[in-house]
Amino acid sequence: MNTYNKPVSLSTKFTYAAPAFALAVVGIPVYVYIPKFYTDVMGMDIALLGMLFISVRLFDAVTDPLIGSWSDKTESRFGRRRPFIAIGAILVAGAMIMLFMPPALSPGITGLWFGVSIYALFLFWTAVVVPYESLGPEITFDYNERTELFGWRDGFLIAGTLVAASSPALIRWAFELPKTPAGEAAAFAWMAMFYAPLLIASCWLCVIRIRETGTPQQKRLPKLWDGVRVTLKNKPFLILLSSYTISAIGGSLPATLILYYVQYVLRADNAEAFLLLYFITGIAFLPLWVRLAKRVGKKAAWIASMTVNTGAFTGVFFLGAGDVTAYGILVFISGIGFGATLALPSAMQADVIDYDELLTGTRREGHYVGLWSVSKKLAAAVGIGVGLSILGAAGYTPNVEQPDSVLLTLRVLYAGIPSLCNGIALIIALFYPITGKKHVNIRSAVDQRLSGMPVDDPLNRLAPAVR
């Protein structure tokens, strides 16, 4: 038997979730603050920055599944995942310092510095995050315990994002830094000095305290591209990935453009406050979504959360200068569903990995998390790459009043396209087939197969018996 359905202890949940808090620094600061810092303070061309983000995400499309499959096949006395996390954390910290603390250079050399540092950061971040996220499905195979575990992990991620999003403002306040180029540079330097040791410490705590299960493989792992072809037979994963990717594309655009939207459309200067409101609301309501998922199932709860999140955000498209209060209300309502749109798909992903084990006789967490990571990063690339490129093509000029064409482009990119994407994602999610009962049947079939018995596919009774 390889089913581990014991309750996960509170200390295990905390230890596993801790790195997510620190790793969140490669989120809002990198996707939202760093672009504006490099364009408006360091003088880098906005179109070049957008293209570099697109290219590094294409690079990730190769490295993520490679590292995921590499960690699946790794054999060491420390396990499959932990060596990557331990070594990668140090490298991520170094690359982050390089990105956050650029020297004073010409705009062209600044672009080169940015390109090298952003490539290094995302390569090393992949080497940590893909193995780290691959640990989660191994910690427990229980349908509801996974919801709790990933609720903790993604709750820490949201909390970390909240702190990272507020860090520039807090640092400026604590050290009385002016909103000048020198003050902005000092704020990012302080962020790097805080997050580098925090990231290493939290990752090493996870490495030391979490023990890998050492689940035996029934068969030899397939080669990478053979594994991809087998993955195409996992219909629940394809449905989940398609829905999540389209939704993530919609979510990446507002994350990238909020500073521009608040400054130029609303004509306000408190974008950080709205980010804080959004993330605090997401954290506050996440436990309620976890409880709802236990009662009605992950799929139903996820669809409900997307409906709340998208329904409110659609109204943002119609706002204009001075509509700060209305924007705050819509951000709050949208934030109610935010936490669940992160945590529930993660827990569902663990379930489709179990289904893959039934189909293939192997545990391929790294392979699936690698593909999942590609999806997330490509979605972010669309937001920061395509979004900024379109904004530049529309005539955006930093720190001046924008023409109506730019304002309309901002509203479409910030609210219109994201709402459309989330609506499409919601429809696709309706076809996801794994329920709590079906997951129990899947785990039972996996255990029977481990015993050498042929079993039926619980999701496809017409298929030949799995051997």
C-alpha cells in the first residue's frame, strides 16, 4: 500500500508552507515594481523590457519541464527534491540581489544587466519552485487533507505577496526615503538584503524538516517527450491546465498594469493600498473556501470563486478619473474569491497526478509541476510582455498625462480582457471530472495495481483494464 491518508500535522503544514512566503518576492516586485523601476528610474526602454520578459518565459518553457523530470529521476540519500531546493535557494538569493541592486549604467548596458539578472533569477527560481511544489502531492494522498495543505501553502504565498507588495512603501516610510530615483534604488536594495537570507532560511527549514516519502516506482520513468505524449491521455489534467492557464493570463494583466491603471486612469497615487486590500481579503476568506471545498467539492468551490472574482472585476472597466471608492469596493469583492483561485487548482493538480500514476504506474510530480509552472510563467509573460508592448505601441510615455487612446488601451488590458479570459476558463472548468468519490476510487485502483491486479479506469469504464 502506498496511500498515506493520515492527517498532516500543523508543524508539517507550516514547515512546508514557509518557503512560499519568501518565494513570493519573485511575484509582485518582479512583475509590477521592477518594470516601472527599470523604465522610469533606470531609463530602460519599455519595449525592450517587455520583449526580454517574453523571451525569458519562452526559456522557462524549456527549463521547467526539464528540471521537473530531472527531479523525478534524481536518486540521492537526501531524496529527489530536497537537493534542488537547498542549492537553488542560495542561487535565487544571489540573482535577486543582482536584479534589485543594479549599478548606475547607461540605458543600453542597463538593459544587458537586466537581461542577465532576470534570466538567472528565473532559472534558479525554477530549480527551487518546481521540486518544492512537487513535494506537496507526496505529503498526503487524502482528497481533503490536500485542500488543507495547499490552502496553507498558497495562504503563505498570498501573505508573502502581501508583504512583498507593501515592502517598497514600508521601507520608504521606515527609512524616510524620498520618491526620487535614489530613494527608489535604496528601497529595492533594502528589499534584497531582507529577502535573500529569509529565502535561504525558509527553504533550508523545509529541506531539514520535511522527509520525502520515497514512493517506489512501479515502472521505469518515460523519457521527457514520451512522458509528454502520455500526459496528453490525462484528460482531467488537460481540462484543469487549460482552464487555469486561460484564467492566469487574465490575472497576469491586472497584476502587471495596476500601477499604470491607478496612476493614469483613476488619477490616484495609492496603488499599493489597493494591492494590500486585495491580498488581505484573499487571505481572510481563504479558510472559508477550504471549508466550502470540503463540503461541495473542489471543482464547485473553484468555479464559485472564479465567478465572484470575475463578476466584480468586470465593473472596473467602466471606471475613470476619481472613481477611487468604487474601485476599492470592486477590488474587495473580487478579492473574496482570489485565494481560492490559487489554492484549489493546486489541490486539484495533486489529484490528477494520482490519476497519472494509475495510467502509467509511475509518480511524476516533477513532470506535472513543471508543465504547470510553464503555464503560470507563460501567462505572466503575456501580462508583462504583450501587455507592456501593446501599451508602448498605443503611445504610452512615462510621467505625463496620457491620451485617450492610451487610457482606453489600459482599461481594455486591465479589466476587459481579464474578465473575458476568466469567463472562458470558468466554462472549461465545468468539464473537470474528478470528484472526492472518484478520487477515492482512483487511489484504490492505484493500490490494487501495486498488488499486481488489473484494474478498471474509474473515469473511463469503457477503457481496457489497466495493468
